[in-house]
Amino acid sequence: MNKLVEFGRKALFYVRVLSGYEERRIRNYRLQLEKRLTQAQERKAALRKIPEQTVLAEVRRMVEEMKTLNRKLEETEVAIEEYFKPIDKDAEMIMKMQLDGEEKSMKEMMKTMQTQAILERAEAEKDAIARHVDNNQHNQEAESSTKQQAQMR
């Protein structure tokens, strides 16, 4: 099941890359980082002017923001996992159905091949019997013609 989930994740990633979604997302993220960087630089310049207590308050605020973001991230991950559970079950059921179908068709193919082999064997036996009968008739005709020639002499 983990392999199927991993495969699904990789497939989604490839689709996003091929569609250009990942590239746009990366650009957007880079722009956000650049904005944050410029804002951080502006704050840094402003903080140099403000007393040390303000710096500590800013650090506390940032830590709280980070905790909030981490909580939101964890909630999002849980929501995504919950969202994909039915899809995973459906995928597992589909895979099972496909495997059952393949197994059934394989059994049918084996029966057909066995039947075909039996028919071919029977046909080969008929041909062998027919050849044997033809050879016997030919031998009898040869013997009778030899006898006739012997009697004629």
C-alpha cells in the first residue's frame, strides 16, 4: 500500500512538473522569499534603531507565528491523509479487481491452450493412422502386383 501511495505521489509530482505547476509554484515561492527577505532587511534596519526589548518582543512574535504555521501544516497534512484514504481504498480495490481479472483470463487461456494441445494431438494421431493405413494399402498393392507378375511368368 505504501508503494502505491508513493507511486501516486510521484505520479502527481510528475504531472505537476510537466504541466508547469511546480515551476510556477517555485517562482512564486522564490518571490515570496524575496519579499520576506526585503521585509526582513527593512525590519532589521528599523530594529537597529529600536531598543533591545522590542527585538525580544519581535522574536517572541516570530516564534509564535512559526508555531502557528507548524500547527496549520500538521492539520493540513492530516486533512490530506484523510482525503486520500478513500482514494487509496478505491485504488486498492481496483488493483485487486485487475489482478482477479488477469488471473481469470490466465486460467481461461491455460484451458484454451490445453484444449488446443489435445485437439492437435488427436489430429496428429489421425494423420499418423491415415499414413499407416496408406502405407499398408501401398504395401498390399505392391505385394499383389509382385504376385501377379510372378504368376504371369
